[in-house]
Amino acid sequence: MKPTPENFKQMLVENNELKMKITSLKSENMLLLEKIQYLLNKIFGRSSERLNPDQLLLAFEELAELQTALEQTPSEVEACEDVVLPSKRGKRKPLDAKIPENLPVEMIVIEPDEVLKNPELWVKIGEERTEQLDVVPTRFFKRVTIRPKYKKIKDRSVAPIIAPAPKRLIENSYASAGLLRHIILSKFCDHLPLYRQEQIFKQRFGVEISRKTMGGWMHLMANWLSLIYEALRSEIQASEYIQADETFIKYQDPKKDYCPNGYLWAYHSPGVGVLFEWHPSRSAGCLDSMLKGYKGLLQTDGYIGYTSWLNEAKQIAEKKEIIHAGCWAHARRKFVESPSTPTNKTIIKYIATLYRIETTLRENPKLDRYTIRQNKSVPILQKIKRILDAEKALPKSAYAKAIKYTLDRWDMLTRYLYHPTLEIDNNLIENSIRPTAIGKKNWLFFGSPHSGQDSAILYSLIETCRKLKLNPADYLEELFKALPNMEQNEIKNWTPARWSHNHKAHFTEHV
């Protein structure tokens, strides 16, 4: 059949449609391959975000740059703004530095048998010392409090007298403050579920305490500590810098035949503390209890719930007072999970340079953060922006999604340049959430909806102690002694930060 102009035109149209379909299928195939590779890396790859083998070339390039910098004259090094020398790793601590000086010492003297038989024949000329670190296992014992009753001998009309009973954390219970502290630390510090503690108590010590009883104690202790928890909330809100994040945890709902997802929302203020809130959902409305009325810096990841909460009522003046900053760790993660390309490697390399600058600032608190960021970080970010703008029209792929994610949040990601207190990322709050993630692998879920908030209260105080480098055992010991007789106006002085400050002041006064 001889082709006519109409047939030829139709063939061209069909050919173009086929080409477009092939291009679309190639793009879809590439996306599917990227997803498969991503899943393989998640299942079989390492979870650390350190350099993988595909990025080793970047490390060698950075070493070459550092070598060049070292070979330059001092004046040339000062003039080079882009090179930030990595910090030196600290030397390993000697054994004496690893053991606290205030540990109690038990002296054991072993005399030779010959000296013991005839001590008058020997004179001591020296000694050999061997030091070991020992530990006494947990020991259960009964504490019996006796309050004698007295009556007046010469006047029987006077009623008998007896000393008032000391107040207890849980009235009409055999749980002492020490036992309650041990159970709390075991679960919220050492990640031991109550059922495992029940087994340990019975098998090792012959003490039977049911997990139901311990769960009731945890609920009562959370009620005791709720006012201190609210005082911690006020401290974090007053700090004017909050990092926020959330993590899912399943819980038992008697109305459902499965364990639905609930969420622990975490709020961290560097140097102040961490506060967890329990909510059965991830909706933006969960932010009201913490951020309503808050004024200051708010740093989050890219979850849309934060931006929707901030944007849903722009006419509300209090929400305009919140400056929203982004997280470079999440942006970097998008590029690391994308297929390796020359430009992708370059972007990751530039981000690594930004992090080296932040490491230097963190290790040298006296440096001017604002000035150094303007001189060193701004030029690098400008280079990253030029690459992203040049490649934002790429076909749909994981790399294209990483570019879009970063460009959509560029203003938020660069906000740290103008606020010295801001960190480059949200890693501090993610580090605060990690203990809860380890815990839920052991205890799997919260036993009821209300137990989620009980755990949030206890996690808040324990994790705040860890962030402030305080011993939670010491903090809880003093807190539990004072709690039964504490007045309402004293509560604000018992947050971990205030307790640490007052404790140091008291120690200084008595030195």
C-alpha cells in the first residue's frame, strides 16, 4: 500500500507517542530500580550515615585538599576561607581517669605467713599494690520503721503520744523510694520492661512483684512528677529555641482488636532539657499544647505538620513570632540515598564541608558563630544553590526529589546562618528520641492510652538528666526524698537544670 500524506502524518504522530511512552517507561523503570536499591540498602546495608564505599572518592579528594593546605605558608592558610581543618581526636583516657576519684575504697592487706608467725623478726620496707574495680549486686532488704508509743506516768488522763509517721510517696504501699527509683531507672534508662524486672526479682532474689503492681506504681509516680514536668515545659518554652520531632509507638486500645500507632512528640532546648508529649495521632493540632503562645526559634525536619500548623492561622500574631528553621541532616540524607552521580557527589562534599565548619564552632565556643558562618558557610551554600537551580528541571528520580526537597526548604535550611544559637541540623533532638526507640524494641507497646503520657513524663526527666550530663540516680534520690513534703512554690526548683544549678551552688558554698 502506497503511503499517502495523511497516513504519513498519522505514522509520525504514532511514532512520537511511542517515543514519549518509551521515555516515560524508562523513567518509571529507573524509579523502580532506585526503590529496589534503596530497599536493599535498608535491609542489608549499614544504618550509619557515614561515608559508604561509593563516597570514598570524596574522602580522598578532601584529604588531598587538606594536604595542599598544610603545605601552604601560614598566611596562605589564613587567606583560604574554604578549608577547615578537622579537629584532632582526643587521646585514650588512662584507667585512673575512667574511674571516679570519690569511689569508696576497701583496703585488703595480705601479710606473709612467715611474718604472721614471728612478726618481731621482720621490718616493713615497702609494699606492692594491686587495684581492681569491684561491684556489689543489687540487694533487697526490709526497712522497718518503729514508732514507740508513750504515756505519761503521773497523769493517765493525757493521751498517749507517738512520733508522726514519715510521709511516703505511695501511701499504704510497701514500695520504698529506693525500690521505685530502681524500677524507673531499669525501665527508662536500661530499657528493661516490667515483665523482665518481674522475672529478675523472682529468679535472682526470690521477691515476687507483679508487673501489674509495678505498672500501678509508675502511674502514681507520674502523677507525683507531673508538676515538675510542667515546670520543665515552662523552662523549654522560655528558652526561645526549640527543636521538635516525633516518633511512633504502638499502644493497646481496649476498643480495638489491634495496637494502633501513637506518637511521642519531643521538644528539646539545648542546655535546658527535653520534654516528651504523648498523643494518639500525628496531626498538626498536637503542637498546640507546646507551641501555642511560644515565641522564638523552632527547628524541625520536613514533616508537613509543622508548616501546616504555622500556616493555618497566619493572622494569629503569636504564630508570626515563631522563626521556622530546617535540618540539613534530612536534606543530606536525600542525596545520600540517591544514585551516585558527579553532581550528587559534589553536593554531598559541600555539605560535609559545612559540617566541618560547625564541628570547629562547636569545639571552640568562644568563636563568633555569625561571622565565621558568613565568611565560610555562605560561599559554600551559594555553590550548592547554583547546582540545584541548574538541575531542578531533571526528569523524575530520587535525585530530582532530593533537589526539590532542598529547594522547597532553602530559606529554612539557610536560616541558621543568621541566628548564632541555631544548630545546622536537628540531630540533637533525634539523639534524644533514641532511648525511646531502644525501649520500644523491648517493651513493644504502651499498655494503655493513658500509660503513654505516664511514660512521657518519666522519659522527660530521665532524658533531660542525660542531656545535662547529670546522674539520674542522684537526681531521683534527692527528688524522692523531698517530694512528699514539697510545697507548691518549691516545684520549679526541682527541674534537672535548676536542681543542678542549686546543687553546684550549695557545693561551692561548703567547699
